[in-house]
Amino acid sequence: MKNARKLLCIITVLVILAALSSCGSGGETRSAVSNQAKSVDDVLSSAVTSTTSAPVVPPKPLKDYPVITGEKSSGDYDIDLVGMNSTMIYSEVSDMIASPDKYMGKTVRMRGTFGVYEGENRNYYACLIADATACCSQGIEFVLSGDYSYPEDYPPRGTEITVTGVFDMYRESGNPFIQLIDARAWCE
């Protein structure tokens, strides 16, 4: 029962992340949001002048996240989703999910939005990719090679990242899940 709840939470978070990454339906929605938006400087200024005693710490620049630094891989990939159009990417990721056995051990490179689900026993990090209409997204979990801590070593959710890793599958609570292992990631 506990594992079923965990799986339900993971699925719920991925659905929510997909919904949040989708486009608005019309220009008036976007303009209404734009009119209400504050700049980062406005938010930080108001936080500094507020009466709370908690210190305000501005976010680190993306280049300062250890997980995102290092040399970008320029090697060969068995599957390079970065070089495909959005329809092909979505189709390929769908095939990876539906037929994982034919992808096992292949090196994959992908670009998408960083997402995380903070689980009870561990965190699940994913690269989320939107479909051609940007209304839906799918994600592939990745496990970085190295020892990193969340949230200190990871970029904010929603940051565009590129991930490379070896396609693998594992079972948790009897359910199969796909992931990229020995992965490396960087911000664009």
C-alpha cells in the first residue's frame, strides 16, 4: 500500500509538471499574467524590506551549480534527441517508454526542463520534454554520476537542461521504470 501511494505521488507530480510546462491557450491569458508579474529585483527588494527575520538569499547563477558544470559531452550518441524535431522527440520518448528493451544500454542525449519529485526514500530527477504543441510532456528520470545533494547542487525546477546518460530500466514496488544512469547534465 505504501509503495502504491509512492507510485501515485510520482505520477501525480509528473502530471502536474506536465500541466505547468504547457502553453497558455490565448494571448489575453498571457498578457493578464504579464501585467501581474514582478521582476526578480522587485521580489528581492520587497523581501529585504519586509519585517520577517529570515535572511533573503538570492539564487545562484546557473553556472554555479556543480551538477551542471564541466565539459559538455561532444561524443557519439546512440540516440540524440537534441537533433530531432519536436514530433520525433515525443515519438521516440514514447517508444522508449513503451518498448524499453530495445533501448537498454544505449547512450541517449536529450534536452528539456528540469523536474524533481522529492520522495520519501530518495529524490527522482527528470528531464521533461514537451510535445510538438507544447501541451503535454513526458519525462525521463536521470541518475547523475557523482555525489550531489538536492537542492544545493541542482538548478531550480523548470530550468532548461541537457542530459546524457545510458538508458536503463529498474523495478520499484514491482513496477518498471526507465532512467538514464551514469548521467551528466548542464544548463544551456
